[in-house]
Amino acid sequence: MYLHLGEDVVIPINNLISMIDINSGFYGADTNHFLTLAREDGFVIEVNDGEPKTIIISEENKKSRIYLTSISTRTLNSRVKKLNRKYRLNKEAAIG
């Protein structure tokens, strides 16, 4: 299953490590410094041109990837929940 991050960018749900709301209390000087270093090392992918609302951290091929998307954390969480429900329903149908 894949999570759509905006534009034509999707990531496998299994690769998802964290979603951080940029407007939350978790986004501060340390996070900003982390993003600066990650940009310099080429790990940051800006998904769309809009103002970023969410930082997504994933692991792909044993490497960290950081996505900045203008899609809200709330919307992304909703998408993950829908995918998980769909997966559980499909799994239950296959079993019984």
C-alpha cells in the first residue's frame, strides 16, 4: 500500500517512519537545523510548491528520505487510516 504525498509522489506505507506537523510544538530550532543539514546532504524532497505543512520521514533502501508537503498531517493520517482499514477488510475476507 502506498501513501500519496502530493503531486506524483507516493511512498510505501511500510517505509513511513514519522509525520510531523510543521505548525506543532515539535517544529523548532532543532528541527529546523535538522532540515538544513538534511537539505545539504540531499535527503530532502519538496513535494510541491506550496507552503510545507508536514514533514514526512521515511526509509528507502536503508537511506532516510525527508519529504516536505503542503498536505496537512491530519489529511495524511486520514489516508493512512483508510488504507489500514481497507487492508484489514481484505485480509479478513481472504481468511474467512
